[in-house]
Amino acid sequence: MNIFIIFTLALPPSITIFEENLLIFKKNMKRSTVLIISLFLLSFSLFAQEQKTVTVKAGTRIKDYFTHSDMYRYPEFIQGKVSFRDGNSTVVKLNYCILSGEMQFVASGDTMEITNEKNIRIVQIMQDTFYCDNGFLEVLAGYGPVIMAVKQFVKLSDIKKEGPYGTRPSGSSATTYSGIYDEGSLRNYNLIQQQDFVLSKKSEYFIGNEKDGFFPYKKNNVLKIFPQRKSVIDDFLNKNMINFKAKDDLVRLTQFLLEIQ
């Protein structure tokens, strides 16, 4: 009598290999989805911080709407160096005020703004360098002939005028209202305001160098600065999706411009 013994591979009754792989796939998909959502929220948060908009109500001060970190580049006034165009320099406690768009220093316990900007070449605070060119431009990337810089400031975007029935429609005089401006800068931010208005925190990017000056970081300015490399730059811009309002894209373009020098 022939006896046949059949061996079978037993799987847990509650799950098959297919089902197990399906569960693993679903878990990985959930993790990927969570990661994508997290990155999106982070990007949105950073964008919102850079584009912060504030409505200042009549009877309040501009300063009341901004924290110290919103107002200043650094958490405190830090020992820095101011170098002048005549070769002289001075060491003093400094901080860049984003709210006014001006470099400030401490003298005899008082906070003051640097006013003789035309005589200033650069300002150095810790490892950061600011070029004085139509405002204080902080270096973000590059060196020598190719430097990318940013100017951070708060802009008056709109004025809410008193209308019928107590309404406050937007006005068209945002660029002419002088209640908070002094020589073009937002300096009167401690005063009680008489109208509602909207302020926006801005970051503008520049390209250039110390010798030739700095220009708004736009395609036409890049081509004007480097006319001899026009075809190479055009080719790079055509192959890469460069957003001229995005910091990381402009840093990448700056690195490319350095490479082709």
C-alpha cells in the first residue's frame, strides 16, 4: 500500500499574503499623505509669515500689532560694525528694524536710526552683511560680482476711510497718506493713529554687487548685468521653473550665475 503524505503551508486564517501586502501599502500611503500635508502646511505657514498683513485700527499704535521678532531682524541689539565709504569704521550695538526699514543703533541708552546712509558702505552684524543701497540689503547668497540680497520692510497697503453708516471703505490714498511716514520710512509707529489702515510685511530681492550697485531681482535685470552670458542664462531659465518671487529659486539661480562667471 502506497501512502502519500501531503504537506501544506498553513497561513494565519485571518490574513493572506495579498492582504498583508495591501495593509503595508495602505500604511505607506498614509505616511506619504501625512508627509505631503505637513510639507504643504509648513510651506503655507512660511508664505503667510513673509506676506503678513495687519489692519491697524484708529485709536491704536502700529507698534501694538507687531511682536519684537516681527519688528526686528535680531532678538536683541548686537555688537556690529559700520564701515564708511571713506575707509573709517565704528563698532556699536545694532539691529535692523523691519517695521521702519532702517538700521538702528544704541547710543547713551537711546535707540536711534542711522541717517547718513549715503556715507555707509556695509554693516556687519555677526555673520550677516548688509549693503547700503537704497536701504539696507542683507546678503543671502553669492559673493564678489554676483550677490543676492533681500530688503525686508513693512508697507502701507491701504487706508480705510470713514464712510456712510460708520463703514470704512478702502481709500485710494495709501501712497500719499503722511500720518505715519517721515522721509519715506515707517518711523512714526509709536503714535496713536487717526484712521484704519492696512500694513503688509514685504521681502524684496535684489541682484548685483558692491561696485555696480543692486537691482530688483528680475529676468531683464539679470540679462542686463550679464549680457555676455545671455544665451546660457536663457537656456537655464527655460529648463528650470524659476519663480522670481521665491527665495530658494533665486538662491539656485544665483549659484548658477556664479558658476558661469
